Amino acid sequence: MKRGMFVMVKLRLKRCGRKQPVYRIVAIDVRSRREGRDLQKVGFYDPIKNQTCLNVPAILYFLEKGAQPTRTVYDILRKAEFFKEKERTLS
């Protein structure tokens, strides 16, 4: 990638289980396909066990740089009360 080139980033789900639906939450270039190379892994989501693991500093970093979460990732973050934590850190 050329120096100084702006990359549009999205926070989206990337499937990592074959038989079980298990997903990683990744920061990825919008031009990449869904299973393409990610910039950084920022979380994990298991809908069967209803488990979520988030790397809050990394997610905050990407959101501050203008990354847009997909609707599903936004719903996962909202359910994990991520935005309430974000408001507490800003206060």
C-alpha cells in the first residue's frame, strides 16, 4: 500500500468455524471480500453459546479513525453495552 493512502475500513464478521457458526469481528478494507485478509482481529462472537469477546481499545481506535461497523456488528456491540462503556470513558 502506498504511503499516505486513505483506506476505508469496516468492522464486520468473518466466519471461522466449519460446522459451528463462530465468527471473528475484524477490521477490514471495504474493497476486500468477506473472507479476505483483515487488518486486525478485534473480537469474537459465538451465537450458539451467546459469548462475545471484544478488544475495546482496538475497536475504539478504528471507530475514531472513521471505521463503520456493519449492522450486525453494531447490534453485537450494542448488546455488549460497548457504547455505554465508550460514553463512560469520554466522561
